[in-house]
Amino acid sequence: MREKAAKRFGRNLFMARRRAGYSQEELAALCSLHRTEIGLVENGRRLPRVDTLVKLVSALEVKADDLLRGIEWALPTPSRPGSFCVAVPA
């Protein structure tokens, strides 16, 4: 499920970046990140650390909820260890 969460986050980031009118390179510069980091996150190959999330929401002038939309944490049960869940978009 972590992979689905990473893909959802990446899609949310891509859409927010495009709405803001930034290229990956421009967003990376604003966040003091490397462009490849933005690409890895957008492609769902990496979930960002909290400090990176803060940089992204600051640069894009969005709420963290906008980038986390559709991602939830499932509480662990005996049959299912805690994991990320991806909510089905409405």
C-alpha cells in the first residue's frame, strides 16, 4: 500500500505544481531540492520526508491536505499490520 500512497502523493504534487505554473526545476530551486527529487516524488517512487513536505506546501502555497488528499493511515489489526490506504477519489 505504501506504493499506492506514493503514487497518489505524486499525482497530487504534479497537479499542484502545474496549477502553480512551475517546472520541476523551478519548484526544486524554490524548495532547495534537486530536480530529480521532485521527479522521483511525482512519479510515485518516493514519499517525501516531513521537512520536504513543508518546503513543498510553502513553495506551492497549498495546504498539506492538498498534497495528502486520498491518503489515509489504516490502524493495525491482528490480520493487517498498520499501512497506508489510498482512498478512492469521489
